[in-house]
Amino acid sequence: MPILATVTPQQVLAALGTVIDPDLHKDLVTLGMIKNVQIDGPRVSFTVELTTPACPLKAEIERMCRAAVAAVPGVEDIQIEMTANVRANTGRGIPQQQALPGVKNVVAVASGKGGVGKSTVSANIACALAQMGAKVGLLDADIYGPSIPIIMGVEDAQPTVDEKKEKLMPVERYGVKIISMGFLQPSGSAVIWRGPMVAKAVQQFLRDVEWGEIDYLVVDLPPGTGDAQLTLAQAIPLSGAVVVMTPQDLAAAVAVKAVAMFQRLDVPILGIVENMSYFLCPTCNSRHHIFSHGGGQQAAEALNVPFFGAIPLAADIGAEADEGTPSVVINPDGPYAEAFREVAERVAQAISIGARKFVPLAMAK
């Protein structure tokens, strides 16, 4: 009867030390991502702690870990638990900035001009991250034209106040905590404010809201490069900005201005999203480029920033937003949800890579 080799934790860790994280370019053991190694005869179990539950390489990392440990003599059964711990991206910012308590990462979603579907993109990114297991907040910072309450189906909601903390409690929907000027003004009324009042409102939404524990706070900014954008960038450390544009040359030229503003404020550009990129034929599934083609990709290459993907032009997306149900919620297996989910994964991926660049390895473990 053959004698089975005795498996040791050291052998398992040595094997996992050969698995390189594709994004961070270090092995998982050095990165502190391997937890709770357990040996029970020929059975091995351990936990892989990713930097985000929205990691697009999750399946690939699990496959590499399984293959590495399977090569250890004596191993017959492998149990892997895939978890995540989102780290705060605190390595940027100007000295007077103060991080929001409990909020690990703040992501600004911006556009150079209106009408590009930025709020729809913001809502779907937030919902997609929540679906993947992240704790998410969504701040509608478009003071003059708040649309997030409609897109998220909470236009009639009334935020409450925590009297003890003297904080406004966000409305929750689809696993996302939401706050918006739309909750605080009568339906159909207009906000007629000068710039300083807009800046003050943005500050209050940041500081006077009980966000709780949040992995990602997605901020839907108004179009352009005005007071709301400047206030946000100067008030708190931003993990980065996502710029939404449409394919036309004019849209690309305007998007460049939004990118330039954030770069001047030392806010990293996480990536560019091209919305209304193509029409996906519902009968033949072919793509038709209605407006133009490749503007987002070209802008990203010219600015040397990542291109996060193209979102289709579809009546369904607009109708779903009007009905208060984002695409990733109403049809999570559909092509539109898949496009939004890929963008959300790339946003989380870029934030994780950026956080590692600014956190010493010993602290990151």
C-alpha cells in the first residue's frame, strides 16, 4: 500500500507563491492575499482575499491557485474560498482634504457636456458594484438637474434624519445608499442658486450624510467643469474620475476638457466610457454605429488613459431608466447589463491598482 505524502502549510504557501496577480504583478503570498491555510490529510483549504469583489480576474486567479496547489505531492482535494477586502485609496489629495468617515473610495463620474447619459452610467455602475458584493453609495451632485432619484426609482422617497448624530440618512435601493437634491426640493421646482451655494450643497452632501461603511461612493457630477466638480476635488481625496462621452468628434473634444480639469486638480483619470456607442439590432444582434465610431477609444489613446468600454445605444436603457430600474437590475443577464458590468469591473480594478501604488506592502496585508 503506497504511503501518501504529508502535505504541509509551507508547501501550499510555496506553491501559491508562484501565482502572480495579473494586475499587481506580485505573487499572492507576498501581497498578503492568502489566508487561513488548513490541511486535513490530502485535503487543502485556504482563502484568497481579493482587493475588490468586482475583480474581473477572479475566475482566472482561482484557476491558477487550484493548478498550483494541485501540483503539490499528496494533495487530492482543494477547497478555495474567494473573498474580498476593498482597501481605501488614501495616497492622493491635497493637505487640507479630509477623508469621509467610513468611505474607502470616492469615484467621480463626469462629462464635458450634457446629454451623454452620464447619470444612467453612474446608476448602473453603482448597482453593478453592489450586485457583486461591494458596499456602495451614490451621490447625485447635479444640483440643478438631479436625475438619480428617477433612474433609481426613488423619486418619492423622503430621507430621514438621525437626531443623535445630526446626520441625513440616505435612501436605500437595489443595495445602494442614495442621496440627491431631488429628495429635498418640491417636484417640478427649479434650483436657482449661484456658484457658492452649489459648492456648499455639495459639501453638505459629503459631510452631513451618514454614509456608514462604504467601499465605493459613486458621485454623479453635473456636466461641465464648474463649482460642483471643483468643490468635490478640493474637499475630499478622490480615488479617481470616470469620464463619459459619446462617439462624435465634438463630444471627444469636450470630454478632453473634463479630463484636463481633473488632471490639473491632481485627480487620477480612471478611464473613459463611450456611451451610446452603437445600436445593437434586436433581431440579428449586429452592431450599427449610428453617430460615429471609436471616438472614446481615440480620446483615451490621445490622453493616455484607459478605455473602459462602449455602452450600446438602446431604447430599452432609456425606458428602464425612466421606469426607475437600471439595466443591470431589470435584466442582469442581458447585453446592456453585461456592458455596464464590464465597466464597473474595470473601475474597481483601476481603483485597486491605484490603492496598491500608494499603500506600503506591510500595511496592505
